[in-house]
Amino acid sequence: MKTAADTTPTTDRATLGPLIKVGTAAALLDASGRKIRDMCVKGEIKAVKVGSDWRINTAAFLEQFGI
């Protein structure tokens, strides 16, 4: 059984991998997932599409938004 801790995106910078999911990026910016996806589509955030999901370059994202 999944708990809230299993589904809540991590925002602890020390535990972020090289790529983050849209939900994690949204949590870090206190923005909606839709806004983050739109920014990925427009090329405003350095990201790649993997299947139907976006993966965002963690280092570039943190630098871009001063996190």
C-alpha cells in the first residue's frame, strides 16, 4: 500500500537525481504541473520527453530558478 510519503515529490535538494519529474519541479516552484509542462513544451525549461512524460534537467532547473 502506498502512503502519502511514497507519492509526494521530494523537494530536498540533496536527494534529487540528475533528472526530476514535472511534479517535483512544480512543488519546488509552488506552481501547477500544467504550468511546468507548458514551459517544457515551449523550451523555457531544459527538459526531454520520455514517452508521454517530461524529465527536467535538475542542475539547469535549479540554476535557472535560483534554488
